[in-house]
Amino acid sequence: MKRKIKVIAEIGGNHKGDMDIAKELIMMAAKFCKVDVVKFQKRHNRELLTEDQYNAPHPNPINSYGDTYGAHREFLEFDVDQHKELKEFCENQGITYSTSVWDLTSAKEIASLNPGLIKIPSACNLHFEMLQYLCDHFQGEIHLSFGMTTKEEEAEIVSFFVGNKRNKDLVIYSCTSGYPVPFEDICLYEVTRLRETFGDQVKDIGFSGHHLGIAADVAALTLGANWVERHYTLDRTWKGTDHSASLEPDGMRKLNRDLKNVAKALTYKKEDILDIEKVQRDKLKWRK
């Protein structure tokens, strides 16, 4: 059985609050990298953050786009009409639009756009009010990361979707929540564990990586991940917390190429002697 791999280029806030940069990222992902999906983020910061968190200084001021963490987040935030425009731009470029939602208001806004999929980040995978809204009001796929999540919480989340009869629309991701993640903390066998534990209950298994390079993603594919998500930027030296742990377009292009080629290779021989081998067998094979 041939494996189908889908690659998500996560733009997140790497557009620096600039719609032109966001569209350039989409266009590069579609035409040069040739990935399947681009993903943004949607936050309603006054709902998501406490007053103290909103007014606190950014923990890394050199990467901040505002005097406070709240101002920084607002600078990078697109409103729902801008997300609608980005979705339409994606459709014109032949690539799927998606967004991570961090709070109930954002979930309602993005669900109203009817994208093919919505992502739940690791930080919000226990926000059951938001999950319930999506189960009830969004008919597309729900993708959800398991970073910083206990095994008991994983089981609770999957059971929640089973109870809502939406588990066959659920794609769960192995993920380590760090930026960047050292190789020893990627824990690739978690992909296998998730497939063995939940593979018959959910729609599919994915891998969301925040590491350096692209080798681990190919290994995740061989271990059972059919979705691979990586942060993506035009320039890893740009100001912002995610750029340094992101792939630039050439890296994303190579990742997509390698994943799609390896997916083709993950098969058994359909017959003892393949057609490509027959000429060589006649010429080279030693026989008694």
C-alpha cells in the first residue's frame, strides 16, 4: 500500500505582521517548495492572556514587536477578514490554507471561513470548551498536537473526540514543545507509540517538529507519520522567536522532496523479480 504524506509549512507569526510577506510565504510554499498546506495562527490576545501577561515585557526583548508582550502579539495578529483574504490567496495559488486557533473566539472566527483543517496547538489541547465548539460547528479535519501532554491527557482527549463522534476527523501529532529541540528530545518512537495506541481510533498520525535539519522528519515518516509540520520563514535571521527554528524555502523544498520520495519507496516488492531487475537478471545472475 502506497503511503501518502502531507507536508505543512507553518508560517505562524513569521510574516512579521505584514500581509505582503504572508502572501510571499504562501506563494513560495506553493510554487517553489510545493508543499501541501500552509498554516497561520489566530489568537484573541485579550481572551488568551491575563492582564499581567498582556502587560508584561516580552521575555526576549530583542525579538519583540511591541513594548509589552500583549502589544507584541497584537502587532503580529491578522483579523478574520485578513485570514479570509489569505485563504482566498492560498486557493488561487493551489495550496491548502489552515490556521492554529488558541482560544474560543479565534476558533469561532476561523471555523466561519470553513477551511479544510484547523489545528489545535499543544498549549490548548485541554481547552475542551473550544474543542466542543469545533466538534459541533466545524466539519473539517481537526489536527491536534500532543506536546507537553501526559499519556492520561492524551487518552482523555481522544476519548472526548470519540464521545463526540469526531475521532475519524482527528489527526494527532507527536511533538516536543521546545524551540529548537535537541535531537535527543525529539523522541521519534512516540510516533510509533501513538499509532499503536490510537491508530485505529483517529484518522491519522502526524509529526510536528521544532528541531534543526530535515533528517528526523524522514525518520518520522518511516515510523508511521503521514503528516509532517515544520515552521517556515523567508529568512532565519529575521526578528522573532520562531525564525531561528524554522526552515527557509530551500530547506522546506528539500524536506518536501525527500518525504515524497521516501513515501514512494516505502513499499514491498509486488513480485519476486521486478521489471527493472529482469534485464539485469538475464545479464548478471549466476545460475547453477
